[in-house]
Amino acid sequence: MLAGEPYIADDPELAADALRAALLSERFNSASAADPVARRAALTELLGELGEGVEVRAPLRVDYGYGISIGARTFVNFGAVFLDVARITIGADVQIGPNVQLLTPTHPVEPEARRAKWEAAQPITIGDNVWLGGGVIVCPGVTIGENTVVGAGAVVTRDLPADVVAVGNPARVIRGTGTVQDTDAG
């Protein structure tokens, strides 16, 4: 699974990992906003890596949690769904709007393999200082370059370069962000 190879999700070890994540997510999601220490402790135990100054607003939904790395000073708004069957790497200073979905799992198009419960996954990488607007969906295998802005409701099916603004379904680059590096963003 972690190597991106097809696997069966009903594996007992994966079921135990999913239960661990569900219990820790429940603890995080139900912790009092008045007790930030308890919330941070649950999140630290749930996720693979959690940078300094990260703020994640509940509710948060994950598959396993340990496949997620969030860089320093990143903000994740309400209702995030991070399906970490493959690695999800979120850089520093990222802004993630409400109801954003980072989806690493894939399923076979061939009906028999899908019926047999085969799955696979591809990692997602979000660069530093990216802003994902509300309701953005990032599909398996996508990398989003640093400083890029993805407009609300966009569905990102392919890699996006650094220093651009992308919108739509599927997301497409509409302009640069105005930084020096984006001169050929088109």
C-alpha cells in the first residue's frame, strides 16, 4: 500500500490502523476548544508530523493519520478530509479552506478488480505557502507548487506549478500570482 502497489483494504493490520485513527480523530474532534493542550496532544498522536504553530479546526477526517505531514504555521479550516492511504505532505504556511479534500486512494476501472476490493494510492504534495480555497478537491498523485492559489471548489486532477492561480473543474491555471518567479505561468 505505502509503495503505491495494489492492496486489499480489508487487511487486519490496516483495519487496526484505521481503528486507531478513528479513535484519535474522535478524541481530537470532540476535545473542548477551551482545552488546546488536549486537542494538540490528540492531533500530535494522530498525525505523522505536525509542525510548530499548526492550527487544525475540527472536524478532521483521515484514513490512518500517520501518513500525513503538516508543516509549521499551516492553518486547516473546518471539515477537512485527508485520505492518507498514500503519503500526504503539506508544506509550511499553507492555508486550507473549509471542506477541502486531499484524496490519495484510487480504485480500478475494471469492474472485477473493483468488486474484489483492490485499491491503490498515489501521494499528494502541497508546497509551502499554498492557499486552497473552500471545497477544493485534490486528486491522487497531484503536486501543487509553492505560493500557488487554488480557487474555491476547484478539482485538481494534475500537478500545478509554483506561483500560479488555478480555478475550475478540472483546475486550470488562469494567471500568475504576481511574484517574480511566475513570469512564464501563462
